Amino acid sequence: MSVKQLPETLINQIAAGEVIERPASAAKELIENAIDAGATRIEIATAGGGKSLIRITDNGSGMDAADLDLAVRRHCTSKISETLDDIRTLGFRGEALPSIGSVAKLTITSRRDGHSEGSQVAVVGGKMSGVKPAPANTGTVVEVRDIFFATPARLKFLKTEKAEAGAITEVVKRMAIAFPHIRFVLSGSDRTTLEFPATGDDHLSRMAQILGADFRDNAIEIDAMREDVGLSGFVGVPTFHRGNSAHQYAFVNGRPVQDKLILSALRGAYAESVPSGRYPVAVLSIRIDPALVDVNVHPAKSDVRFRDPGLVRGLIVGAIREALHREGDRAATTGTSGMMRA
């Protein structure tokens, strides 16, 4: 059997299998693009749990016709040049848009700030139309319809519309916590509208929007530094716990991550103060030189690898235990019975 070059569409569909696992994956990538574009207002609309529709509208810097033509091609990005050692944006691989376009019906309409006219490009099942003029406000609207229509086998692995809509909600919540200066609105025919007004530098107010007003009264502030790694955020008092880990959020240089090392360190910090089977509530943000952390571990970019994992773990455990000791035996204001139902 001879070796042959795969068609570009098939290459993109293979890449999409890693980057776009479900509608929430597509929503995450598109929201990241909006944030990287400097948006201060991001609106997300969905239908059918994101299977039928995902529409992301932002007021960021926008793109011109030349940018749109390249944006839907693989490995085209404005975010890095020659090195992966200094990544300061959420996106950088240049794979999301062509991956989405290879498995769905993708339309992007955009107008660059200062330009009088907008442009539009469409990609349907990997086939791109030419860029054409289109009316548009400054910013970008990305519309994804019928995700995985081009790879129907993938549809069988998706969960119910309610579950997929919930996964998109979680993505938006994580982004909202990480970027309190941005207003997020999540709406659609398959959900109740959620709105998270911008809170500027008041991170705790944004956390209260997501985690509930009682988190503000039961949170302990964390602010620590070890060598060149900084840790900030808020953690709940030991008696303020939940029945699952859904209320634990971690960020590395502003990037939402679901990192096993960070979550393990959080469990270790509370090991002697939270009952077995219960989970502390926490929002942890790590600041580190981009050269000391690899965010290119997986195309989905939810995992990271630290150059010195022992240092990071020690910082988290030590900072949280010091904060808990500082607060003494402070009890949760909501009462134990209420938390046990959570």
C-alpha cells in the first residue's frame, strides 16, 4: 500500500476531532478569539444545546477581507510569530476556525475598527466561499450551524441538548470569572438568558455573580508569591463546601484550565478541614512567566505543564493553609444544612 497525502478537508476533520469535541469546545474557541480581539462585550446565543446554532457576537477590533480569507485556513493566526515560549493570548494554534468549518456550517462577518464596510466568509463542510462585502458593525459575528453535520458519526457521541447547553454555560462562567472587565450575555431558544455585567477590577463581585452572593461572605482572599510564581484569588472557609467540584475554578495567566496538579493541590490544602466526599469552593489564579509553563500540551488548551510542578503545588497548599489558619475557625454564614444540600 503506497503512502499518499490526505486531502485538506480530511486533515481539518482529523484536527477537529481533537480541537472540537462538542459544541462547548467550539464556543470556548470562539469566545477566546473574541477576548483576544479586545472585546468588552460578548454575546453568545445557542439553539439545540449548540448542536443547531452557536452565535458569538463581539465588539472587538474586527477583521478586514484579507484577514478573513486567512482566518479560516489552518495554522493562520495573528497571535504568535516564531516561538511558543512567550504565549500571552488565549488562542495561538490557528486551528479552531478551519476545524469548525470542516465539520459544520461556519459564517464569519466582521468589520475592522475604522473601516466603512464589513466582509463575510463562509465555510461549509470544509468548502470555503470567497470573501464578499457585507454590512456589519465594528467587531465580529461568528455563526456555527449544524455542528458535525459533515461527520455524522460524531453526533452519536453528543449528550442531550440540555447537557450540551449546560456545558456551554460552564465555559461562559469560566471565561466570565477570568475576565471581569467584559460583559457576557448568554441567550437562546434552549435556555434562560444569563447576563454577567462587567465589574472592572472588582473580581470578587464577578465571582459572586457566578458562585452566588453567599460566596462573598464566605471567601478568604489569597495573595502569595514563591520565587517567580504568584498566586491570587479567593477560597471558601472550610465549612463552605459543596457536593462536587463544579465550584472550583483555576486560571494560569488568565487562561481557564482544568489542571490535575492544581486541583490535587487544592484537595491537599483542605484535606484536614473538609469532610470526605465534600469539595471546597475556590477560584485560584496563577501568574507565571510564560516560558515556565507549556500551554501547548493538547489542542484543546485546557491542560498545562509547569516546568517546576513541585513549586506550584507547594505554593498553592502553603498559601491556602496559611489563609485558613489566619481566619481561624470562621464558620460559613449560610449554615451547614444549606451547604449539605448543595
